[in-house]
Amino acid sequence: MSQSSHDKIHVVTLGCSKNLVDSEALLGQLKMSQAPLTDDVDQADTVVINTCGFIEAAKQESINAILEAVDRKKRGEIRKVVVMGCLSERFRNELRAEIPDVDSYFGSNEMPAVLADLGIDYKKELLGERLLTTPSHFAYLKISEGCDNPCSFCAIPLMRGSHRTKPMDQVLSEAQQLARKGVKELIIIGQDTTYYGLDATGERSLYDLLGRLNDVEGIEWIRLMYAYPAKFPMRLLDAFRDFPALVPYIDMPVQHSSDRVLKSMRRGITSRALRELIATVQERVPGIALRTTLIVGYPTETEEDFADLLDLVTSVRFHRLGVFTYSQEEGTSAYELGDPVPAEVKEERQEAVMQAQMEISAERNEGLVGSTVRVLVDRHEGPMSVGRTAWDAPEIDQEVSVLNPTPLQVGNFYDVRITGAEEFDLTGEVVR
């Protein structure tokens, strides 16, 4: 079905922040070409769905979104359905066979083709130009595509390809564009941010990139996500001392701690080396908030392995933590191991980790009561202004709720005295 120049386009984004950046780049191209856009699916003629294919739950969410759009098309509410992104990259032929009413399927690296299908010429000169869907004071900055790590459980290389460093000047230009739009916080993302530069020059150059981003006028916070623990570049720790905008926060997905599981997962690190790395990070960057993600129920995980993982959680005392139950993914090297750990056991282990983390977080938060912290306000909820400290990333970490006679300005920083604490949230008042 051809695209009318008057068709209103609605973009649905599913999955991670990397997908969000792709959607924002697509929207940027559409806006600069003056294509009609709408945030309301009920007003749309064309729906573009940027899918996720990471784990089973994400795949099902994407399929449900596709089926819902197809139903709208059948009812005559929309004219066209376009599917792009990771799920489509990985299962395009199967999707075409199962859901033939979708007009077009595209993979995760086919932006020009998606635009052409929508009747828009891809403009290379708009590289880095995005229409932000986050609040205007923070934005995700993707510094690379794909991944070269051989993790046995992960399908990302199947969907995103091998690691490709985005040239430093290009990253810097995008950061400057974002700053000119009023962005104050850059959240650095990639499948493995510590790998940055290695494929291009043979050297890891994330430290140098952070130094250049630190000098971008208007950027007050830089937050580092997805720092892979194996072959972690120790020079990176100096960046927290050398670059004032880099907040004391690092997201390091460790996934597990048992040697047996780490080896099967092909994580490239031993339990001892992992614990030593974490200790070094905490020692060299005092007060750093360490966030991680874990997987429970991996095919070879025994009760002993899980006990080791629980010990890591209770001994390291991560500031922030997320835990996934293992999802068997077709095409990965772990697929042949099957999925022998029962779902109820996975869920019990997930709950045990989160219970331990909840107690750790509650203790940490209680320790903040009476202290004054700097808070960046993200939004309003009724009479409350809701924001984050430097130790918290948006959407995944905890928040600070502030009751003030007049609402605080979204996108501004305030000194807030913490007056109350729960397991994963804080309350406070502005210091006058």
C-alpha cells in the first residue's frame, strides 16, 4: 500500500533505550521532512512498530502490539502497518508467514528503507538529529551498535550484528545538538560501552570520549550504562575523578557469580576476578552507585550456584539491581542446553534476590534521611514534584518525591533534604 503524503504516522517503541534512540532518529527524519506525526494512535493512518526480540516476554509484547495494529487495519481504522526493529530482524520470514497483513517488515539497521516505505527520502545530513520522546532535559546517547561478546544466552548479536563504534566526532556532534535543545543529562548507552573504540582503532577509548562529552556546554550530568565487566578498562575509573559531569554511577551487568555458570554463559570472567573488579570500583570511586542485572534459572544453575549469586548480592550490596528469569533463545549457544529449571523455581529465585535487594536498599535509604542531596526534577504527580539523584537513572531506578508549596520546575536541579525513606523511594523537601 503506498503512503499518502497526508497520512498521519504514529510510532510505537518497545524494548530498551537503544530502540528508543532509533525511534527518535526515525521521528527526527520524519519531522524534518514535514511528515504528519501523531502521538495518538486513534488519529493515525499509519502505525510503525519498533519491536524488541530480547527475551520471550519482550517478543510476546511486540507480537501483541503487531496483532493489535493489524486488527485496527482490518477494522478500517488505519491504512498501513509497518514493523521494524529487533524482532523483525530476527524472525522476519516467520512473521511474514504468521502475520501477512503487515504491509512491510524491516530489520534493526534499515532506517533508509523504512523511510522510503513511508514515502520519505533518508537525509544523511540529519545524522544525529532526533525528535526526543523523553522529557527534554535528559536523553540517551548511543555510542555504538551491535556486540562482539559471545554470551551464550544473548540473542543481541543475531539482531544487532557485530560491534560498530560510532565515530567520536559524530557522538560529540549529537551531544552538542542535544545540549542546544536543552538536554542537561546524557545517558551513555550501547550493547557494551566499555568496548568503545576497540573495533575501530584497536584501543578502548571510552575515557577519551567521556572527556570530550564533559566539555559540552550545557551538559551537567553524564551517566554510564552497560559497562561490560570482562576486560574492564581500569583507566575508566579515573574518569570519575577527572570529569566533573560524570556522575558517580555505573551500570555493570554481571549476570551471575558462580564460576560454573559464568563459564557456561561465556562471560569471559571468573567469580574471583568479578568480585575483585567490583571491590576495585568501590574503592577507587568512593560513594559510587553500582547498578547491575542478574539472570536466575540459567540451564546449568544449581542450588549451590544460586546460593553463590545470593551471596554476591548480600556481600557487595549493590545500590540498584534488576533480575531476569532465564529465557531460552533460539540461535544462541545456550539453546541446546534446554530450559530444565522449572518456571516456579526461577520465580522463587528471582523473588529471593529481590527480597535481599529490598532490604539492602531500605537500609541505604534510611541512611540518607536527614542528608541533603541534589535532585533533578523529571515530572509532576499531583502535588508532588518527582525527580532523581545522581545515583539514579530514569525509569529503572528509584525516585525522590518532593512536596512544595509551588511545583518545582521540571528539568531544574534542587537541593533536597531527605525526610522519608521506603525500600525503593525517597521523600524530601527543598532546602531554602
